[in-house]
Amino acid sequence: LQKAHPGQFQIDVRTSAQQLWENNPYLTPLKEGDPDVRTIEMQYPLINQSNTRPHHFIHGYAQFLEEQLGVRIPVTEFKGDMHVSKLEKSWMSQVEELDFKGRFWIMMAGGKFDFTAKWWNPDFYQQIVDYFGGRIQFVQCGEASHWHPPLKGVINLVGKTDTRQFVRLMYHADGVVCPVTFAMHLAAAVETKPGRPKNRACVV
């Protein structure tokens, strides 16, 4: 919206993952309840036309907001809009804090309990870790309240990252192995470190 109509709107957001919006230059702090502030409860009705129209889920919110505001909002990049500050980039990763100074991949070997069809057999994840032993260091991540069977030969950060810490960890990571989950979106949304490929590897 800001790229399509620069300076025309002031925007603020309220989400269940508020830390994702830190350092975003397109946002202006606004007060809910201010008579000059319009609150829009975002929806994506496009989901009701799945497999019948040539659109991706990423178009859903943009199309809904176009209808609400009466303006065109072309989708730009095919990824989330994440911003990692210079200060955050200067910090060592949580992996380095554990005295591992090499490069690493993030592995999510579990998932939430709401849609278990997304899970993959944890033995298969262990086979991947074993196969790449000595060549790729994997860092196992995930929320403590979700299902994440512990793997051998990994650096275990399950339950040890909040949302923003996970964003910073992703910045340092070379790649990701995961089911359909938050990590795959973050792999695309978070920029890679200087000197590395522009697009982070992600096997889903």
C-alpha cells in the first residue's frame, strides 16, 4: 500500500505476532479509538476460491484491502516484508553464543497440534541430520508447547527463541528444512547475509 500510494496513508498494525513488524519503515504509530483512525479487520475472502482462480494466498489480503480503500494495490515481492536493523545484524547469533562459530541450517522437526497432517516422520529428519553429518550443522527450533521430538547431532534451541530472536537467527542461517510452517515464510522474508546467495535455501 505504501509503495503503491506513497504518503497517502498512515498505517499501523495489530497482530498476534507484533514483533514481526519491528523496524518496519512503512508504519506510523497510531492510537486505536482516535476519531481520525480507521480500523480495518483484515480478511482474505480469496481463500474461498481456492483452486478455482489463478491466484496465490499472498494476493488475498491485498485484494481485500483494495476493496476496503477503493485503490489499486499491486503485489510487489513474493515474500513477507521483514526488516532487520543494522544493530540486530551486528549481534552474534544465538548459535555463536553457544560457541559454534560455523554456518548452519535451521530444522523444524515437528509442528503444532492443530493440523497434524503437516507433520513429517521425525525419523526422516534424523536421517537428514545423519546424512549431512560433518557437512551441515542443523539447529533444531520450535515452540516448547508444540510437538518437537528431540534429534541427535543438532544444536537444540527448541523453546529458546521468541519471535524476534527467531527472525535474527534466520538472518544468520544458510537454509531451512521444515514442514509447511512459519519458518518457510520467514526463510523467504528475511534477507540473507552479505556475500551469500540472495535467496535462502528452504526444503519444505
